[in-house]
Amino acid sequence: MRLAYWNSAKSDLELLRTEIETLWGMDDQGRITGSPLLVIAAATDGSQAAVAATRVPELLAAELVATVVGIGASCADPSDQPAAMDACQRLLADAGWPVEVTSGPSYLIPPGITFETSARIVLSNAEDVEVVRHANPGNWEADEWRDLLDGRLGPWAMAVEEDRVISICHTPRCSARGAEAGVWTHPDFRGRGHAAAVTAAWAALMEPTGRRLFYSTSASNHSSQGVAARLVLRPIGWLWILLPAIGER
């Protein structure tokens, strides 16, 4: 039976929190269990922080959250660096955590999206899965490709031309409430709508689960942002991710 998440309204900030939970996991106290030390979610309706569950001491975690909540307000442009960023970086550096910052936009994939392509679309739940068994495009380890095709890594959709996989949308992260689209297109075939087509096909596979479906990318990946534009995805804000500097991880 289809779950009813789509029937309840969610603010952009609530959606970003669900995406953070999907991407990195969260414990019962709302602290992330994945690799970032701190993630700041910035939306037009506010800002909030999620802090690493184990590596950041409790007092420092509380101070980081209070800093983001105290300084942060609604963001006219969520792509602008959060006002609390400098203060958070200083707090982490003082605690022995120099950080690197990455950021990018997040989008919500609505139900019912479609996109046409000239390529053949192969779906993970279809009978013709075997046609791509030996068509690893080269950016998957052999065991990962086998696990993907055998259904152990979640639903996927692939665009195929002349028995060659040219674009993939798969499920790199999934939680009880959300799923993240992972999209790749061969450089020779970009800009032709294949990524949009496989993303829409993947979303159709995931829609019956009732999960919120997310698509996110980096600030510098304009090609990926173009896919979101083709599909008219709903922008929900920006994630600012503070990771331990290389050598500190």
C-alpha cells in the first residue's frame, strides 16, 4: 500500500532535514551518523544544523546548533553562504577540527514526472535486465555492478543505445522516509535529456513506496543542475557540508 507522505504538507526546511537523514542517517537525538562534522540546511523558511553523532562532543554540538539557529534566519537566497558559517568553522577549528566546505542545491522530485528520450530505458524490475548484465560502463566495480543488477542496491533505470549503457539513475541512499537519486551520464551523451529520462523513470519506480524523492548536486555541477531544470524539480534549499580537512579524516 502506498504511504501517505505526499498527503501531508512539508516545509522546505523539514524536507531538507529528511534529506540529511536519508543521506547520512540520524540517531534518536537528531545527530547525523555519517561522515560530515556538520551540515547546515538553508532554506527560504529558515536554517538548521545537524552535527556528527560521535566525533563532535556534546557541548560543542549544542554550541554549533545554537550558533546556526541564533544567527541563521530565513534565506532570501539559500545559495548565499550562511551567516553562521564563519563562526561554526572557528568553533570546529578551536576544537581541533579544520574543515573543508562543500555545498549545493537540493530538489524534491514530484510524483508523476516523465521525460522522453530516444534511448531504450531498462528498469530494475523488468524482464529484460539481463541485456545490461555485461554492459558495465566502466565506472562500477565488478561486484558493485553485479549487486546492482541483482537488486541488492535498490531500484534503478538505465538508458541504453546499441547495447551500451549511456545513463543511469540508481538509489545510492535510502531511508524509511526518503530516497536520493544518483545520476550518471557518459560524457559523450550529455545534454540530450538522457539523465532527465532515467531520473523520471527511477522516480516512477520509487513513487509507490511513498518516500520523499530527492535530487541534489554540487554548486559547480551546472550539468546536473540542468537536469533538475529539464524536469522542473522543486528547489527546496541548499546543503552546506563541513567535512574534516584531508588528513584529518
